Amino acid sequence: MSSLYGMRRANGDWFALDDHGRFRVPVFRSSRDGMLARVSNLGMLLFKPVALDGRALGELVPVNGGGEVYFWLVDNPFTGLSRGQTIDHAQLALLVHDAAQHAQG
């Protein structure tokens, strides 16, 4: 698997949707998917795709734990951000780790 991407603004803020008081962070399978999703979601216009790594994952989860944040692997950037699959922090960390290992080897 190649890298996974989140959307980040120049000031360092990560894009997340408010989902009943919890934050849903969309994650994309490619930089291209992130750019395509940005076209149909005006709130993302100031954000650009950034490859996720261990440091980025640490920034995405609150200091007191990951209960307020969950991740959403977007299946198709053209159908909006409502179609996808929920992945928790541990699953995302494993995917990011595997992608990094694949890139190195």
C-alpha cells in the first residue's frame, strides 16, 4: 500500500468534520484523491494532501486520548466524504507503518 493522506492547512491545522461532537478526519489513499475531494468540498479549499506518518498521527490525536477523534478512509472522493469506512487510531497507525515499510523496502 502506498502512503495515506490527510488534509492540512499551511498553518498546520488538520481538516476534520464535526460528527455529533466528535471529529471525523478523512483519510485518502492518494494525494490525488485528496485533491479531488477538495474540489467538491468548499471547506477543504485551503487544505492540501499531506502524507501521514507517525508524527502526523501524534498531532491528530488529542493528548488525553483518541476517544474524540476517529478516522474515515474515504472510498471515493467524488461521492463526498460520507462514503467510506471508519478506522480507529490503532488501525490507521498500522496502515501508516506498513506503508512506510513498503516504501523503504
